[in-house]
Amino acid sequence: MERYKVENTQLGAHPLAFNGLAGELFKTWLICWLLPTPTLGISFLWYRAAAFRYFTGNTHYEGLQFESDLTGGQYLKLYFVMWL
């Protein structure tokens, strides 16, 4: 799904490219869904931050590669601000 969204997005006349594979995030996703009760759902925020870093790191535009160092704690702060 992410590949479809990215590769169907253009900036000007140039499309973005995505070279990630869904299987690379599967282990992180599985851990997230095995730990929701003991972590009170915080594992979901950890996964969303990991997924954002992965998707950002695998998105390219005209030879430029994007990157992010967003952590689960920073994602939690953003989530809190959105709910205020």
C-alpha cells in the first residue's frame, strides 16, 4: 500500500520512488501485536515510529533519499499534542 501511495505521488513532473518490502516490517509488527496488554498499548506507538522511519528511509526523489530518527517517545508526544 505504501509503495502504491508513494509511487503515485509526483512533485512537479517527477515521481517519488519506494523500494521497501513489507516483510522487513513484519517482525516489528508481530512484536507490537504480541505486547499490547503488557505495555498498555505503547507498543503500538513504538511500531508506528518504526514504520515511519522505515517508510521514510525507503522513499526516494530524483536521487535524494529521505530519513527520519523519530522515536516512540517523540511519537507519543506528537500523539498527545494532537489530542489536546
